[in-house]
Amino acid sequence: MPQITVDYSQTIGPAFDRDGFARALHEATVEIAAAKPEACKTQFRPSAYTAFGYEDPDEQGHAVVHVTLGLLAGRTDETKAKLTEAVLELLRKHIEDETGIVLHASAEVRDLDPSYRKF
């Protein structure tokens, strides 16, 4: 815990500083949600195909990034909201796309199910 996944349109791959984002996200998660640094784990999953509205996907005018943070239960709604706002701000800082692609970024913090186990 926390389990973090970052799904993103691969079209922004070159513009996405994943190393810097992960480090900053782990620091924010420790500070805001009282996680342990060694417990922070992030997986990046590029999507080869992104569809947006009625746009022809071949135009690649839009890109999507969605970050999901799974935390053990017990954080307040205020803590979760503060963390999602921090995630969005970090995405702004770590994605520098100069190609004119419209970026759609979102984040959510969810409680891990009580059945969650790790080794």
C-alpha cells in the first residue's frame, strides 16, 4: 500500500516525465496520506489506442491520463481530495506536450478492499 496505477495515452509518452512524476507522487502520498515511502508502488500503463468523443482516433488530438491510488481504509474524504488535487497538479508539472494535444487528466483515491494482501 499504496497501490498506484497510471493509465495514459501512449501519444504523450515522450512528453511524460514518469520518473519525476512517480518520485513526486510518492513524496506527496507520504506527506498527505501518511504512507510509508517504501510502500509506494506505481505502475505506468500506456494505452496504444485512445478514443475521445466523436473524434477520429487517428487524429490523436486528445490524450487521457487517469491515476488511481488504492490506500488502506481510514483516510478522511478531505485527505483523499487533497491527494487527488496534488496528483493533478503534479501531472501538470510532469507532462510537457508541445504538440497541441488536448490533455484530459483525472485522479481518484479509493480504499483497498479488506481482502487486500501482499507479500
